[in-house]
Amino acid sequence: GLVLGGRVGFHFFPSPEADVVVGNVVMAPGTPRRDTGAMVQEMSEAVDRTVARLTGDGTDLVAMSFGSVGRSGGRQFARIVGDQYGGLTVELVPSDRRSVRTDAFIEAWREEIRPLPNVERININARAVGPPGREIDIRLRGGSADDLKAAATEVKSLLERFPGVGSVDDDLPYGKQELILEVTPRGRALGFTTQSAGLQVRNAFQGAIAQRFARGDEEVVVKVRYPRRSADSASFLNLFLRAPDGTEVPLSEIVTLRQERGFSRLRREDGAREVAVTGEIDETVTSLGTLLPAVVDGGLDDIANRYGLSYRFKGKAEEQTQSAADMRAGALVALLAIYIVLAWVFANFSRPAIVMAIIPFGFVGAVLGHLALGFDLTILSILGLLGLAGILVNNSIILVRTVDGYIGDDMPLPEAIVAACRDRLRPVLLTSLTTIGGLFPLMFERSLQAQFLVPMAITIVFGLAVATLIVLVLTPSLLVIDEDIRSIFRRLRGQRGEAPAEAQP
């Protein structure tokens, strides 16, 4: 109830606090390289102003920083090069040695940046560690590039309406102005096609291979093309193309020209165009498991249907889905293996069920522990539960074996249970307390880099503590219930066996 009601949340993998922050800037296409460099310099100066604002000096906050012009930093823009791209990477001192948190630094840095003219967008992200992929990664696919860009813009607007969501962007950036050539009906009548016209234009300005020959160990390629100095707009407009019958026709007579702003890159997966809308989540405000269903209900389906696109979740959402499926299968196999081993040891089919009945109460203790200490369940909490299952059955196994030993000495079941509980009370408590004591320091670890391990320690400590108190009550009760059920079946079998005897004359 605490988990489903949202009082105890679930966060797939809480990453340790990042020490590296990457700022990217994208200028308008055609922006000179010096203007991009000036914007990168402004971002660097904004870092100095941020440090002065937060600490008064930079000795205990920034370890180093470096910028790049012509190529943005970070993973999202790593493949894009051009004079309009720039980036600044800032490495902070280790998180345990500074009082300013990374999120606070990013927010202050964003406020201190003064954008110069021609800046299209500025994106600042922390370089997170942990599972691969972004926290928010929505992939739209299908349709034309214009439809993908329009849909991505609407999805970004949708995400920005949710609290705790920031650094929203897409990987379909606009590029330079493009000149679009379309063959006219007159050009088609002369035998030109889009392919033939485009090939001749390309060969004129980029060159056509006229010959290849070997010279020593190398192959020499000879290209024929216009001189570089004459490859301008005037030469383009005065270009003549050769028709299939050998007639030379001016380019302007067979094509129409129009200018459009194209995209600097188009991504495809399995042959379909795709755009990724990415973002980051403030874990103190919301979680991925809460956000994604809200985004779908908030209009993601309508946007995809309006543009005829499909969508899917990648990044950490995909990792979370795959990990959950693998862990469900692994947990089922582990529980089945425990049951088979116990059935073989006890030579009984009901005793393993009695021993394993304590496992769900370990989950109860784990959830109560997370609630008491204010932590969310994580993937490591689930791993801790799987390990806890093996620990919990130990006390139950020994208790059941002790009861069976007393029964083998012809002691009635109630007296055997009381004697076994009395004998095993001290060993059960000591075994659990030593395990709890060993994990207790980790549960209260203050290091920021070790915080992601705390939920696993909470799971084992609280799960073991609650289950230890319950095992001395639950297991004896189930043994008596099992014996009552066996007595009922024995009585029924006895009545069926006596009925034919009474019918004899």
C-alpha cells in the first residue's frame, strides 16, 4: 500500500552526484567562428561570476575548465561539427569537498550567462554516471523531417510544463540555408530527371572522377571540376546541363530554385527517420516512473497521432523496463530453486512453503525502513531483497529442522514447537544482530558518492529485523496449521476406508 500509494517512491538508479558539467551553445547557421568563440568566452566568464556569487572565490568549487569552438561538448552534440557550435566543460572539485551542490551550480551558471546575438540555444547538463542513456529520452519516428521537428517542438513544450524537468532538447538541429532544385515539366520533356540533373550539378562543383591510375603503391584519382575560385553563385546560375540527346540547356531553364533551411543531420534507425527528445529530472521533485505516464496522458499520444508518428521510450526508461523484466525472471528462478532444494532436504512438499513464507515479510520491513529514513526504493533495493530472501530462510530452516528433530523423539507437536523456539531464540537473534550490526554503518554513510548503496543496506537491515521478530511466530503457526490440514485429510481417508467395511453382512 505504501508503494502503490506513492508514499514510498521508486527511483530506478540514483546516480552519484556528478562532478563534471558541460555547457553547449548553438549559434545561428552561418555565424562566424569568432562569434562562437566570443560566446564560449562569455560562458567561461559566467562560470567565474557564478563561483564568486556562490562562494566568493573559486578555490573550493571549480577544479578546471576548458572550451571548444567548432564542436560542442558532451554526448548529445558529440558528432556535430561546425563554426556555429561551441562548448565549455567545467570540472568541479569532488562533491565531498564542496558545499555547493551540482544542481545549484548549474542553475546559477544558467542565470549568469548573457547570450550574445545569433545565439539559438544554450544547453547545460551534468555528466551523469550510472546506467547509460538520458533520464528522459522520447523517440519519435516515421514521417518527414519537417513533421518530426514540429512534433519534437510540441513534445518539448509538453515536457517543460511539468515541474522538475529541465535541459529539454532534441537532436534534430537546423543547419545552413539550402538551395532546392526541382525539375520543371519542360525539363522532364527534355529528358532530365531529378537524379540526372542533380548528378551533373554535383559533378560540376564537387568533381567527377575521370581516371584512376596506380603510381607506386598508391592509387591516384583524377577529378574534373570547376576551378575553386569560380565556384560561386554566378557560376551556378550560368551552368549548362547536357540533355540525353546531347543538347546543352541552361540550368535555370529546366529547374526551379527555392531556398529552405535544412537540418544539419538526420538520424535513422532500421531505415526510419527518428528524433530524440531528451531532458533531465530533478529527483527531489519528481521521478521517471511518475513523469512518463503523466506525459502520455498529457498529450503525447495526440501529438504522435496528429503527425502520423510512432513513439517509444529509450534511455533509462528502456533500461528500467529491461532490468525489471530480467529481475522478475531471475527472482522466479531463484525462488523455484530454493523450493526444490528445500523439498529435497526435507523430503516434504509443504515444509519448503512454510520456510519460504517468511520472505514477503522481509519486503514489508524493507518498505517500512525506506519510509522511516526517507529513501525511495531503487534497483539496488530490489537486489537487496533477492539477497535478503536467502538470508531469511536460514533461521526458518533451522527452526523447522529443530522441530522435526523433537518430533522424531516422539514429542507431541505443540511441545516440540515450544522447545524448538526456546532453543533457537538466542541463535536466531545473534545471527540477525551480527548481520544488522555489520551493515549499520553503511546505512548511515554520509558520503555523497556512496548514497546509492544506502537503499540496499536499508533493505537488508530492516527486512532482517522485522522478519526475525516474525519468524518465531509465523513459522510455528504455519507448522500447526499444516498439521491440522494433514489431520483433516487423514480423517477423511480413514472415513472412506471404513465405509465399505460397515456395508459387509
